[in-house]
Amino acid sequence: MARAPRLTESASAVFAVLAEAGSATRPQLASLAGLSKPTVSSAVAELESVRLAAHSGTASSGTGRSAAVYRLGPAAGAVLAVDLGPVHTRVRGCALDGTLLAEATTSRADAAEAVREALAALPPDAPLRTIVVAVGDVTARQGEGAGMRPATAKAGPLFDAMAVALPPGVPVHLENNVNCAALAELHEGAARGRRTFGYLRIGVGIGLGIVVGGQVLSGANGAAGELARLPYPWDDGREPRHEALEEYIGARSLLRRAAEAWQDADGPCPDTVERLFALAAEGRAAARAVVGRHAADVGRLAAAVTAVLDPGLIVLGGITGADPQLLPGVRAELARLSWPTEVVSSTVGDFGTVVGAARLAVARGVQTVTQAAGTKD
């Protein structure tokens, strides 16, 4: 990994502002960074000298005068985001201003191939600053500056298989996949304009992304929102089991309940949740009944989330949670059990996790360039 040059504090501040803005004139940079125009001019010259900023044209002001426009330079680099999903692996490569440079999607088993494909599409002269990998249960820190590792074996082998394709020397940070999706909803999805909400993912597993004041809450162990660890069932004569709630609400149990309820007269029993929801949308009574029961179960889980967080808004995501057929039943059950809380479907879809992971990667990439600030002042 190419090390970022050491910058003055003013150049570091201007670089961070330019990365967020995408492009800007020196007067705009001065306003955004809260620096004087002479200081910004000196900082831009410093950034240009090490190819972290580049001139990209001119812009005319209302007075008819033209001002130089700047963008990030080729030495600013790029970042990589990887979503090790339950079915697919999705990878995005981005510039430090968030511009999409490369993307690839493969099956879950071909994660290394997706990484290689995205890396090959990145500009050859752009140093790779950091890599963010979105996985499932993230709780245990590996070490100082090393990011996080999955605490469960279900993510570990897949990560190890994918890691062989990662370039050596580049910092790798593991992040919770649901938290990444919550970030995507916050900035680009159903929760835009909302500072506090819960992102409730219902799919193969379950999880909750908690956003408070515009920030994702990770918890003391990085495990905030791990709904699978809620004790379940609470019933006389039955002891709660490890991750039993996830087992009950997850997609596999949903299909099992569909098979138990299915009659020969209902036709072929669906073998995927996508087919089950498609049959429900067609009005098939058996499918509608199973989906309706699932909606009530999700509504009860949403009521538990509301009781603890009072988020005001719950965004439903995941392969089953995002289907709008769940909304009426979830809303009705939540209204029955708790106080008024808005419930909407995800709008970022299957790409939400990698989109959020890319945002985190960009933020970390900018930090790698700016963290040595002050050494020259």
C-alpha cells in the first residue's frame, strides 16, 4: 500500500472538504473548511504538488469572473467495499469522493473472484487506501488498528476464502452488514431526512441497525442490534435456546411453516421465499395465510424494538422484510402492541449493504490520507 504523504493541518482539512464536496473552487473550499482564502490557496498548492488535488476546469461567478475548480487528484486513491451476503458477494470500488469506479457480483462461494474483478477495474495508478468487509455477527476485536473479526464460524471460513484475493498491506476493517445497510437507508434510502430510526432486517437471519442522531450505534462489543440473541421462547415448560428467535423468524422456518400448511389442492409448495411471496401476491389463499402470519411475527419483533428504542421509524429490509406485502400486518400488530411508530419498506434493496460499506470505506480512506496532519506545521 502506498503511504499517503504527510500534510499540514490546513491541507488535511481542505482535502477532507474536497473529498466530501467532489469538486469546489478555492472560495468554496475556504467557506466549507472555515479557513482564510490565503490559507486555502497554500493548502491547494500543497495538495496539487503531491497529486492529491487537481485542477478540473473553471466556473463563472455572478460577476463574470472565473474561478478554478478543483477535484481529488490521482494520488488520492481508492477504497474497496465487500458484502459477504447470504447468497451473493457484492463488491464496490470507489474513489475517495464516493465516485463509483468498479463493481462486481458473484455467488457467495465465488467471493474471491468478485474481489479480483473489482480490483482489476480500478485505475492502476490509484493507491488502495482501505477495505471494508460487511459480515454477519461482528463482536470481537482482532487487535489495534486491525478492524474487527466475525465472532462466529459462519462468517469466518467465507472471509478466509475471500481474503486470499485481497492485496497485502491494505488495512481491512470488518463491519456489521445490518449496520452498513442502515447507513445506506440513512443517506440514500427510506430514512433520508430522519436522524433516528431502526433498520429491521428479516431474511435468512434477523438483525437490527440502530441509528441515533445520525450515527449508527454499535454497542460496547460491536453487537448492538443482534436480535438473534434475544431469549426465545418465553413459555412455561420451554427453555430459551441460543438464537432460537432467529431460527423461528428466519427464511428457513418460514418455508417450513409453508410446507406444513400446504395442501395438495394448493398446487406445488414453494421452495423459495421469493416464490412464496409471489404466490401471495397472486392471491393464493395458502400463501397469503403464511405471509400474514409472518407479518404478525415481524410486527411483534418490531414492537419489542419500539419498546426499547422508541425510534419513531422502522425500515423493513431483507429478502422477506422488504416485501411491501408485510407492511399492513406489521403495522397492525405494532399498533396493537405499542405506541404509534411509522413502518416503511427499504428502498435500497439488495445493494444496501455494499452501498453502506462503501460509505464507511470512503470515510476510512479519507482518514488514512488526513491522519498524519500537523506533522509539517
